[in-house]
Amino acid sequence: MYRCLATPLLFTALSVGCMEYDMQRIPEQEEGNWFEDAKDRTPVVEDEDDSPEDDSDNGGDAPGDSDTDAPDPDDDQDRPDEDDSNDDSNDDSDDDSNDDSDDDSDDWDWDWDDDDDSEPDAPGPGESSGTARAPGYGEMVVTELMIDPESVPDRDGEWVEIRNTSAYWVDLSGHRLGDDGVDDVEIESTSTDSLVVRPGGYTVICAVDDYWDNGGVECDGTFRYWTFGGGFAMSNTEDEVMLISPGGYILDGVAWGEDFAVVGAAMGLEASAHTVGDNDALESWCDQWSWLPLGDAGTPSEANDSCW
Ligand SMILES: [Ca+2]
Ligand SMILES: [Ca+2]
Ligand SMILES: [Ca+2]
Ligand SMILES: [Ca+2]
């Protein structure tokens, strides 16, 4: 009988030992280094430590927080055995081969929890605001511009679509729209958390929120339409749009000249050019043809029509 159990027990002990070894070697999460222009990144999110979610989270670190990789004092409070956490890095492989299986499973569980905490959270739509953070440079890309609407006046029908190209939920609260020298105004949310953008998702900032007044566009935020400073407006002939952080950093910008804007159609950025650098090339933009309810064309909050 004992002989029959000996082999499975030995195998289990060895397996747990191997799993323990593997767990130690799980690489740390990569943070936003999939952008080609990461080297140009500027320290945009200087006020991140002041955001309220840093204080309110309970073990669920906001994804991309600068302290994700550092030992978190909160995590230690959750552990029943603090000595265990101190010994992890040096003694696990030796201890595991001698410990009985109960202790092994304890060690294994705690290590697993710790690693799990460093993974990017993937909250559903209802939990997004708790983990959203301010975007960093390169994460928000201007992807579509309704510069010259035809079905409604410009003061009602201009809008800007911006895409979150990062793997994290971001919050544009306190951010601004501006141009090169005249316009600069804070984006207003249209409802609670409406400026929180899911990974890969779009946000649409409009002059007017009303669906029937703005040409049939659902808006996540609004800007004060004004053409002489203290607001934001897009000239049909030559202008710029800039997304500006609360600290004054330009997160993205696009400039255009004559013959860019099309009357009655939004200009959309080709899918292959969704970076803050690539969207500067106006050849990567084209007028959209999907119809909006009041007759103009555009794809607000949706993937752009392709350019060919
Ligand atoms: Ca205009
Ligand atoms: Ca302007
Ligand atoms: Ca740009
Ligand atoms: Ca679009």
C-alpha cells in the first residue's frame, strides 16, 4: 500500500517544486512598450499619484501604475505569514522539496495571488472607472475629425474622435482640446465616467451633445465651441487639433491645410496609421462614407471606413 502511494506522492512533490520554480520566473508585465515611438515618451502623467483611485483600491492595482512592479505594502497586509513572503526569493526551492504537501500548497497559492495582482485588470464596463488612469503619451490617438459638417452648422456639428490604443482603461477627465496658439478648453463629460475609455475603444468629443442638433452623433464629451480663444473650433481651411493633458503636455496633435476637410463628411485615419506619429501624415486620412442620421458621413465611436 505505502509503496503504491510513494510514487504518486514523489511525483506530486516534484511537480509542485517545478511549478514553484516556474512561478518565480514569470516575467514582469510589460508596460506600454509596444509603441514604436516609446522612446519619445514624455513624463506626461505627473499627477497620477494624486488620482483618487490610488487610495481607494484594495489590492487591485490600477493597470500601468508606476508602482506595479514594486513591492506593495498593501499586499503584505493580506498575507497571513509575513515570514513566508520574505523567504520566497531565496529559500523556496529548497524548502519545497522538504515541506509536506500542505505547506507547499500554501506557498504556491500566495505566490500565485501575488503574480495575479500584477496582471492588467480587465474590468467589465461597469467597473471601468475604478481602474482607469490618465493616459500617457502615445496612448490616445486622434482618429477622426468632423471639421466641416453640412447637415448642421459647424458650431453644432463639429466633433473629434480619439482612440485609446493602450491596453488600459484611461480617463480623459480634466484633459483639454486646443490648437496651435488660439484654442484651449477643458473637455466636459456628458455623464458620469463618460470620459473613461476602454482599451482599444473610442471617445467622441462634440461641440454639442444633442443627437438631433449635432447631426446624429453620440458624444462622450463636449467642448465649448468658440473661435476666438477660450474655446475650441476647427477651421475648414487650416487648423490644428491637440489633445492636452491637465499638466499641459500635448498627448497628440494633427494639423491640416486647405483641401483636407471635405464638406459634409468626417475625415478618418486609416487603421494602419493609428499612432500619434503616423496620424500626422494627411495621406493616411480620407473622407468617410458611412451615413450619419442627418445626412452627413462619419463613423463616430466606430472603426473608420477604410481609405482606398
Ligand atoms: Ca469647421
Ligand atoms: Ca482651431
Ligand atoms: Ca499626431
Ligand atoms: Ca471612427
